[in-house]
Amino acid sequence: MKKLFFATVLLTTFYSCDVAQQIINQAGTTGGLSTTEIASGLKEALIVGTQNSSNQLSAADGFFANAAIKVLMPPEAQKVESTLRSLGLGSVIDKAVLSMNRGAEEAAKSAAPIFIDAIKQMTITDAIGILKGADTAATHYFKDKTTAALIQAFRPTIDNALAKVDATKYWNTVFTTYNKFSATPVNTDLGAYVTSKAVDGIFYQVALEEQKIRKDPAARVTDILKKVFGSKEATGN
């Protein structure tokens, strides 16, 4: 019976704030489910969501093939890009863009442990607040708790990845070439830029995973959760 209660928590953690609130109220009145168990269920769901995000973005083309988070030339370099393409140097730009995204994908491998550490430190109060919050409440919690750690972990990884695929060389080629035709030289910190975009991409993906787990039964991938959700739909409870 206890396993069934726990499975129900995992199921409803991100499904409906109203349903979640009902569970919390019932836990206080029936003694069937403690707030500790509710928090444990939430943490399990968050671990699944953040691991999925890290795995998706660290795969080949995780950033490069995703139009929503693909790392492009920074806004201040768009004039550079346009000029170089008009000079027949589009391949240089393309190589630089591909290399930046490969760096972001490599860095994404280190995201999951940072999120898991934040989840382990989450208090019951934090968990209940997330449970009762908006559909990206957990993502906002992670932004507050993990941004600094992600930047610190990502930057050396990205710098190494950029060097490994010669992104810095391509970047230097781009701006060295451009500066021959411009009276105003461009000097952009490529590592810092890619790091910032990689962190933004991670949070974007985490938000999508959070929304899926809250709203989509198919996102709850274990057999026990599918069974429990099916029985709840069948009974209308």
C-alpha cells in the first residue's frame, strides 16, 4: 500500500497544482502520506527531468540542431558575419558556429551532477513550494541555486572543448579577417559567450522537462506510474 501511495506522489507531483494540494491536505488528515514522502517524490521527479535535459543537450547536435537554443554569433558580431559572408567566407562562419555548439554540448555533460546536488539540498519547504508553484517553479529554483556552479563548471569545459575543435582559431580567423576591413576592431570573449548561452540552453530544456512531467502522462516513464495514472483516469479520481 505504501508503494502505491509513493507511486501516486510521483505521478501527481508535476501533474496538477490542485491535485497536488489535495494530496498535501490528505496527508495531513489521513496520515497516509507524509510531507517527507511528498518531498521525496518531487525530488525523484526532478532528478529524472534534469538528467533527461543533460542527456539530450550533451548528445551530438543537442544544441546545434535545436533552433531554440542553438548558439549563434553574438548580436554585436552579426555585422561581422554579414560582411564576411558577403566576402565569400561563409564556411569560416559556419565552422565557428558549429564549434561553439560542440563546446556547449560537451559542457552539458557536467550539468546533471550539479542539479542533483541542488536537489539533495532541497528542504521540505522548498519542495512543497515548488509543488504548489507555477509550471516552471522548479526551473526558477534551479536558476537561483545552480547558475554560479554551472558557469564555474562549464567555462573550463567549454574553453577546452573550443580549443579541441579549433573554435578559438576559427573565431580569431573571423575577427582577424573582419578587422582588416573595419576601422572598429571587434574583441569578444568567445568562452564567456558560449558559456552563457550553454547555461541558458540548459535552463530552457529543464523548463520543458518540468512542464512535460507536470502535464504529460507519457513523460512519467515507469510502469508503475503508467499503471497508477491509468487507474486514476479510469476511476476519475
